[in-house]
Amino acid sequence: MEAYDVKPFQLSGPDWLGTTKFDLTATVPKGATKEQYRLMLQNLLAERFKIRVHYEKREGKAYSLVVGKNGSKMKESVEEPATQDGMTAATSPAKALKDQDGFPACPVGRGARTLIVNGRVRLCANQVTMERLVALLTNWSGHTVTDETELKGRYDFVLTYAPAGVPAAGGTPSPDGSTASVPESDSAPDLIGAMQQLGLKLEQKKTMIDMLVIDHLEKVPTEN
């Protein structure tokens, strides 16, 4: 994925890709660009694993990010003035304690930061564009997400959800694989349901996806 700049859902190859691990030694020249680095990785895969690939388009699942029927709840970013002691509301000691869900206060600073507590994920966003949000949603959902909200600004928001297959609110798996029951009020929505927190919606659709297909890959590489 790093060598060819693709997402997991854009890669088709042998079943052992995600389970078999290797230790490889290689040297990247000082000052190499990201594009040069990726080309070096491709050459390494060709030399060590005899990889052969081709690209093709396949129909797959994707999502459109749209504004919900009740309108966006996104808060457009504003520069928060500092107090006399140099602190903002976001850095106030009163907000440093954990909330009822066990999450600490969101980190201060521009960008998107992810916190994981008790099987829940919280995205703390400050001055984040919709382009950045759909990139995160693409990574989290494992499917292409396109922005159709027509929201052009930078936004501050908090999004909390429970990944699929992960117990919410710290549910503890038993030895037999079952999970202790969690009160309904303590459960967290999945990623699609959580978008309601922002007044947004993920609508499923079919689309043609650019796939990287591995035609040949040796399971035993040449020596370092």
C-alpha cells in the first residue's frame, strides 16, 4: 500500500498478504522525496519478491457525505482569544478532567486528533476542512467517501463512535468470546450513525474503484 499509494480496499492479492510478516533491510538516500521513496519500494518488491501487478477498475461500495435533512450542526472555526494568564477555554484546568465516557479533554491545537477509550473512538477536530474529514472517513470505513456537503469552511467538532465489532463502553469479552451487556444509554453508535452528531449523513452507493491487482508475488523473498 505504501509503495503504490493505495488503500486496503484498492488492493487485491494472495490471502497471506495481511498475515505473513517479513524483516527487510534497505537504505533510502538522504533527501529522497516521497515519490522517489515509493518508487524505491516498488523496485524493492520487484527485486526481493518478484512482484508483478496491473491496474483495473472494479465495482465496489462507496459513500457520499451529505448534509442531513435537519441541516448541518458543524461549527465554523474562529480564533479563540487567550485570557490574561495566556490560557484559552480549551486549556483551562476545569476541562482537564475525564468526562463521563472516560475521555480526557480534547487536545489543543489545529488539526484532527483521535482518542480511543473503552472501545470507543473520539475525533477531536479543530479548523478541519471537509476534505480532511472525508479522508479520515475513507480510512475508517474502508471505502471511498466523497464530499457532497458543499461546506467550504474550516470546522471545530467532536465525533464519537464505536468501530464495528468492538464492544462499546468498555464491554469486556468473556473467555467464550461473548461480551458483557452494556446499558443502552452507554452504547455508542457506529461510524455511519455517528454522523448525525454533525448533522451529516453517509449515503451508500456503488462506484468504480481503481484496483491494484497483484498477479505474482513470491512468498519467500531474496536475502537482504
